[in-house]
Amino acid sequence: MTTTTTARLAALALLALSACGKPLLYAEVEIPRATVTLTQQSFPATTNPSPVNVCPPEVVVAPGNTCLQQTFGFDLGNDFKDLTKDSAEIELRLTQLGISLAPTDPLGSFASVEEVVVGVDGTAQGLPVTEIASYRRSPSDPSPTTILVGGRSNVDIGSYLTGGSQLIIFARLQFNQDIPGFTADVVADFYAKVLVDYGKAAGIF
């Protein structure tokens, strides 16, 4: 095979890649699991709550209960920026979400908490709220001193990001009596597959 023929075949291969919508020089990088933790998020006491913490009107609240909601922002920019800055495509999924509630008073309990729901809030983007996990008080443990809520998911969160890197997680509680302030540790696991554009990174294309 002559050098000219080889060059022509290489050029055709690059054109074929370009025609398929792929960068000319690229690699796929897969991150099976990346864990992001928000520790010691504060919930205020439920007495006279701020209007921003009241659950949306479309939420169904059981008779006699009050519903409050707290949101948390995961900034994924720091965790994925080295990969995404030169990416041509990225697939990003929330695979697991967990929240651990603990009263600020060591002698406190969550006996009045009837239900906790956690999920992804996409209302800012006009997307539906996606519930991922829930807790309901059990007769076998009517006065828990901590509440653990966790669940697995396969939510494609690319369209849920605000500002390119912020993911809004919510925790929604229904309770039948006022409770004092408490804290929460929030942990989320993500899966990512990135198509890295080496031509872009090197300033070639």
C-alpha cells in the first residue's frame, strides 16, 4: 500500500467519524460511581415555618398533617469539571440517593413524622418532580431517634442541572405535631460516561 493510499484512507476514516457526529479525536471515559456528600444540612423548627419551606400546593397532605420541604443543591462542577470541560457529550445519571435525619436535641425523636419523601426537583426547568425514596412511620418503631431514607434510581439528570452543574434535591416531610430543628446528611451516587474531545482539548479542531 502506498503512502498516498494510506493517507487517503486515513482521511476517509476521519470524515466517516465526523459524519457520524463524533469528534475526530476522542475517547469515552466511564465513571461507574462518584459519591457526593452534603453533611450537616440544617432544618429549622417546624413552628411558624418560612413560606419557602411549605410544600407545594399540589402535594397531597393527610388530614391533620403539616408538610414542609427543604431543598439542597449539589454542585457537580467540582467533581466532573476536569472531564466535562473538554467533553463533546456527557451522560450523567443519579443512581442512588440517601438522607439521614437526626434531631439537634440528643433526647429528641421523630415520633411525629409520618412520612419523608426525597427526590429530584426539576420545576425550574419545567420538568416533573421525581421521587426516588420514601419513609413512612412503622408501628414497630413509632418513635425513631433517627430516620434513614434511601433508594436506587436511574434518573438521567442532564436536563435537571441548573447553571450547568447544580442539581436540586428535595426532602419533604409530613408530621402531625411541631418538632424542633434537626440536621440531615445527604449522600448521592452518580454514574457518568463522557466523550472527551481531544481535538478540542489540544486546540486542533
